Amino acid sequence: MKVGTKSILFGVHAFWWHPITVALAWRRVWHEWPDWRELVAIFVHDLGYWGRDNMDGVEGKLHPVGGAKIIRWLGLGEELQRLVLLHSQSFADAAKQPVSRLFLPDKVSVLYDPSWFYLLRAVLSGEIDEYVMNSPMRFHGADVWLRWYQARVWEWLYAHDRRYWCPDCETIRAGCNCSPGN
């Protein structure tokens, strides 16, 4: 069984767990629950890993296409297809597009996983080896890698909140009148 398939069945992208943590992270990031269409996107966004030989290699980087094909098959429109396609930084960069609103919740979802549970799934699926080897933590163990990755995600979340969320009126900065220059 290929690593991408294992990831979807019982690994980091498990279809029975990962969408729950992404939905919780969506709430944390956007301060609202995803609507039903966004929930469908959250459920299918990583299903394109099915049958992939790797997670971060050429094949793995194309995984958003699989989820977008499901959205198209369901007839849910181009906007939702773009939400799924551009949830991946590498895919968005290759398309010369900004990441979608799904990018940050997808990353923040790791903060909703108990470390032992995340690592168990990552080890069982075999994907942990690739994650560690493709990071600056390649000479350390999986637990050190996970702490490093979680710290990185906390930095992204903090930068996002400071840039987009107004603490004065608790709305998205683009829609508030609290601070000069907004």
C-alpha cells in the first residue's frame, strides 16, 4: 500500500479524523464555523493523496487535484475547486496564486492533535520519515520534528492574527475602522 493511501486511511490525513481537526482550526483562524460547502471541501481536500508514492515529492505535491476533481464531480463550482486546489503552498506557488482560506486551518489542525496521536498515525503510515527528512530537523527524532513544526504553525497563526484580525473590534481588519490604514 502506498504512503498516500495509508495517510488517508490511518495516517496524518485520516479521513475519519483530519477533517474534524481542520474544521476546529477553521473556527480558530476565521472565527466562524465553515459552511456546508466549506465542510465538503475540508473533507475532500487531501483525498488526492490516495495512491501517491510520496507526500512532499512531485506526486504528493499534486494531491490537491484529486480533491478538486471530487468538488467538480459534485458540481460545487469553481470557487470551491480553487479553495481545495490552493490549500497547498507548493501548488499555489506553482500556479502563481495566493493560498486559499483553507491553507492556514489545514496547517493549524496539527495543534488540535494530541502529539502522541499525531505521531502514532504518522509512524504507522510511514509518512513521518519523509516529513522529518525534508525539514531542518532531519538529524533529530520525530518528536523533535513535531515540536519544531508545531512552533512554526504557532508563528503562522500569530502572524495571521496580527495581520488580519483586529483585536479592538474583533473583526477582520479589512472590515473595521479601528486602526489607521485599514
